[in-house]
Amino acid sequence: MYNLKKYHISPKILLACSVFFQQKIAYAVTFNTNFLAGKSGHSDLSRFYQNSDLPSGNYEIDVYVNSDWKGKYNAKVISSLNDIRIKSREFTRMGLLKTATKAEDNNAEFINVYALSNGIKSTFDPGKMKLDLSVPQQEMDAKWRGYVDPKFWSEGVPGLTLSYQANYYHSTSRHQQDEDNAYISLNSGLNLWNWQLRDNSSYNYSHNGKSSWQNNTRYLQRSFSSIESQMRMGDSYTPADLFDSYRFRGLSIGTDIRMLPDSMQGFAPVVHGVAETNALVKIFQNGVPIYQQNVAPGPFAINDILPTGSGGDLNVEVDEAGGRVQRFTVPYSSVPGMLKPGVNVYNMTMGQVRIPDNSYHPDFIQATWRRGMSNLLTTYAGGIWSNHYLSALVGTGLNLPFGAVSFDITQSHQSSYRHVDSSSGQSYRLAYSKYFADTGTNFTLAAYHYSTSGFLTMEDSVEMGSHGGSNSPLYNNTLNQKNTFNFNVNQNLGGSAGSFFLSGAIRNYWRGTRNSKEYQVGYSNTLANVTFNLTASRTRDDNNREEIRYYLGFSMPFTLFSSPMYLSTNSSFTQSHYNNSDIGLSGTAGNANQWNYNVDLANSQGGNTTTNANVGYRAPETALNASWSQSSNFSQEGLGLTGSMVAWQGGLLFANQAGSTFAIIDAPGVANAVVNSDGTIRTNRQGKALVPYMSPYRKNAMTIDTTNLGDGIQLLGNRKDVVPYSDTINYIKFDTDQRKSFIFYAVDRADAPLPFGTLVTDSKNKEIGYVGQGSVIFIHNNTLADKVIVHFSNESNGTCTITDPKTNLANDVNHCL
């Protein structure tokens, strides 16, 4: 019997050898085998240390710029070590400035990535077919930050989708009949590449009332990246950017602003200036640096500032090379609809108006257009034409030093038909937005809307045609608005003083009596880890009478059994009496916070006490919630479900959230692995999982946690990047190695150790392992071959064979004959 200890087989050496074996491509200096004893001195170990160069040819490689995936590009590989060529125009798609990739020959079609100048460094990993470019920030075109070229957007795979939300409610009252209600909302679809058929319907059940099934939308849609637009055919809703939105049946096509780069999706001014030398431009907002860029001498224009909401003017600092500093301010405020200079947004809709519960369905055409003209000006216009209704709108948005202002005028004309009298009128709309940095006041929107007595919206016109014209009660009470004023103010009081908010709306009508005044005003702060808030609001009671309510709440966080919890208490009052109060405990539990709960005890006017409990659980397949209430006068129980399903050629998968753009994760053999660090999304027994949330037209990084991989399973890369079209099903395959590892001891026919590092194959000459230290053979294969062949280098006899190898290291000795 052979004693393995005399060969000094160290566990560390075994681990190192296994790493050598699993790594297909390694880089090192040459190794002098003469230092090895015995026959090992003649071993061919070149596969462990030689630089592996890909054969020359054309390959598809992943390109990362500053660790940001930019897509898969075709590359002409002359030598993977020093000559990889990509078409020169592709570097612009990656977000590099043209000056950063200027070739010696300006007409060169290809550029060697290793020859890029201006501090750009290239690293290529042939094993992963991955090219990393390290590019100085001044060589990047920041306009394309976070953007991936549309040619890499994924149209997904065919399949069926279903997102659902369902709940059931039962209550029993001492003075009223039992009540049962059920509701289910289904958003179903069929995907065929970049075409999607979508249906949104709901069902309402009432034990004491009428049950009904109602369709909301049903349409076929397709996205067109070349014109940054989306087309829909069927039942849908018109856009709400300029006109009020209403349901229609027909065709629409318009700009999908989500396809634009981040820097082009919202309004931010272009910063113009003149640099006297090579200067550094710094831009601050509210004292915080938000942008920095090197510029050459002469005029400059910075148009890649990402949208920052309505958060204050831009303070620009130009630091010249000689030490001189220029400073100036660019006004910046924004109201909804404002666009960056040069950005166009359009929509064209035509078809038939299909407002629910209305019998009148006029044909119509609606068109809208907005364009960013300059830092100061955004213009917009639109029109509606229908059988008996016309409307035209023109307006502008202004970015001024005292805030952002938009103003538009809409002219409408209603011709007489049925019981509807002809009418004409105008609507004037004024909106204002401003952030006051000195006081921390954010006027997010203050809008005033005035309409003359003859003005009607499209929806007003259809409602009148369906409900008796100008003399209908609906027209007198809910249509024909006169004044509308909306306001929203948020004020940070600074330091530990807390914050304050005010919001509301005032509406009245030309002929109606249902004028309304609604508002909320509140204050919140945190003292000694206790958060409190006080709110006053004007609301309507059960009899439609306006009343003022006051609300006071406290919340204190703490930790119990390593889980976060909150103790809270709330009280409410009306202007005349006490209403109710409660005290409750809420929190989350579980390794992935998959459990949430709330228990509280409430007291209401008259001394009635109610106990309430709610619990929710997110399983990988669905999210469940349940509620229960009990008092002396009533009891209540409720159940709910939320989730998604996707059926495709590979089977049926489930998720615990309602989704619209999906990713199917497929990692064969990797079961129960966490996806995207979300402990409630795990792979099933086949290694598949459904991710229901993806951001359309943006890079989504899909990751798998490799912590708990099964024995013998190797995940070959745990991250994949994908850019999906909206509402698609994206199949993402992770490569895995499920071969098993076998280790056994063997000697030659003279009982001498086998040469270290020699190649091991099966009978079909397939490489399956190698000889490690101490004559131990390492095999990595699906099964242990009946015959294992050891290949000797530089020896006349060539090979020896081990038949039916035995794998008990402590007792078995295999002979290679």
C-alpha cells in the first residue's frame, strides 16, 4: 500500500491545481520544467503558462467603457494581445468623442483599440470575449451617459404574459346585511418579437349589487427605435401632455421619450460661455457641484447636463489655466412640458372616441407637438378635429430668472347637433414653478385655468351628446368649468426645524353649484428618533358636506430579534368633535423581509373599539396579503393576491409582482439562487426565474448570487446586461458547468509517480484532466470514463491507460499501463 503522505500532497496545492484546471486561459512567464524531479522534468506544461492568443478572425465581443456595458460589437482580431480592430464609427456609439479616436489616417475604416490615444487604455479578456476601455472623462460625450445604442436593444422572445391583482372583502354588521365583494384586474398579453398585444380588463363582484366584467384597454403596439416612437392600434387613451386624456378606438403614433438619452428626456438649459485658455468649467446648483468638464480656448456650449427637476439656478465657474476665474448664472426652472433645445416630441391620434357609459362615438383626429427652442423657450401646439367639435391650442414655456412660466390658449367650437346647442369659447392656462434656494421653498407647480362660458373639452362635448345636451343635469353640475387653481408648496425649514407643505385645488363651474375647495397643510419633524406630523385638510363627508379634519401622528422605530419595527399612534378630529385614534405595531421579518405586518387597536367616537390586523407575504410565485378587523358592531376579513405569469417555449414561470417588461433567467442546474439580490426572486429546480421589473431602453444588469451553488456546479459569469424594448419578454441565458470532479491516485507500471502536469484524456481523445502533485489525477467530466489515458510528452511510448479507475484516495492505487 502506498502512503500518500510521503508525496506531501498539500490541500493548498490541490486547490491551486484545481484552479489551474478550471481556468481555460492563463497568463504567465515560461516555466523551466528542469526544476521538477524525475519524469516531471519532461512534462509539457505550456498550456498552463503560455499567453493564449485567439486565432485571427472576426468575433463578437462585449465592450465596456469605464465599467459601463455599451453592447456587443463586431471586432476584427489580428492578435488578441495587441491588435483588435473595431470600425471607427462604432466608438461614437460607445459615447467617445471623435477627437478621442482620431486615427493617423482620417479615412481609416477600422481603429486598433490598443492604439487609442489621449490616455485611453484597453484590456481584453479572450476567455469572456470582453473588452474594457478606460477612458478619461474629458474624452467622453456625456450626452450619451447611461445610453446604449438602439441596435443592441432586445426585442425579446415570443410568449404570453399575465399580470394580476385580486382581492376579496367580507364584512358582517349588526345593523346591516352581510357584504361580499371581489375584484380582479388582469393585464394580459401576447408577444411576437417587437409586436405586443395587450388587454387590460377587470371584474367586479358584489353580493348585494350588480357584478360586471369591463374592458379598459385592448391594443396592438410596436416600438420604432429609428424614429424614437411607439405605435398603438385598438382601444387606448390619448396622451395628457396638452389636452385632457380620453379613451378612444383607433391608431396613435408618437414620441416615446423613454428612448432618448437621460440628458434629453427632461428640461435643462444649455450653458454657453467663452474660455480664454484650456479651462475647467464647473457648474453648481444650490452650492452642490453637479457637472465638471475641460474645454478648449474659445466658445463652448454644454448641453449634456442631466435633468435636475426644478431645483434652482445654475452657477457656472470657468477656471482659466492662468488662475483667473469667470462666474455667471444661468436661470433654471421648469414646468411640465419644457424640453431641452432641439428636442421634439409629437403625437398623432385618430379614430373614434370611446368614453365608457357614453353612446356617442364621434370620429376624431388629434395632433400635438412640442419643441425646445432655446434655454428660455419651449413652444407647443395641438389640435382636435371631430364631427361636431373643433379645438386648437398654442402655448409656450419660459425659463426666466424669477421662475419657469408656461402659458397657453385653447379655442374650442361646438356645432349644434342632437340636443346640443352650438357654442364657442376659450380656455387660458397659466403655470408657474420655482425653487427658492435662499429659503428652501419649492413651488413645484402653481397653475391657474380659466375658461369662458362657451368653452368645452372633447370629453365635455361627448358627455353632452350622450346625456341630453346643454340641459342635462350632468352638464349643469360637472361640466363647463370656469376656474381651476392648483397649488403645491414644499418648504424645508432648515436644520432640526422640520418641513412644511401646502397643496390644494379650487374649482368652480359656470352653471354648476358643485364648487369645490380642497387643501392639505402639514408639518413634520423628527425629535429624539421620534417622527411626528400634523396635518389639516378640507374634505367632504358621507353627505358631501365639506369639513375640516385634523390629524396628528407619531412614529418611533426600534429593533426586535434583528428585525425593524415601528410603534405608531395617530389621532384625528373634525372641526367640531373627536373622530378616532389608534396605536399600532408594524414591521418586516424574514431573511429577505418577505413578511410584513401591522397590528393596531383603534378607538372611535362613541367609545367603540376596533382591533385590526394585516399581514403580507411575498413568495417567489406570488404576493399574498390578508386583513382582519373586529369590533362590537362589525367584523371584516379580506384576502389579496398580486403577481405575474409568463408562458414561453421553455415553460411557465411566476413572479410576485405585477410587471410589464420581463426577464427570464435561465441558469441550468443552479437551483434556489437569489436573482438581483432580491431574496424573494429565486431560481426554480431547473435554474429558471422570472424578473417582472425591467427598465425599457436602459441597461439592466441581471445577476445571480453564487453563494449557495450546488456541488459540482460552476456558474461561468454571474452577470448579464440587457437593454429591452418596452413590454418585451427577454430570455437571458447564463452558462453553467455541471461536470463532476473526480480525484484518484495512480502510478506507472514500475510503481513510480506519473509526471506532474501531464495531460489526461478519455478514449475519444477528449481532454478531461491532468496529473497533479504526488501522482494524483484530477478529472472534471460528466462521468468517470472507463478508460483514462495519460499522455507523456517527449517520450517514445507516448501514453499509458488506466482502466476502471478507483477513486478512494486512502486505499486504492491505480496502475497506468
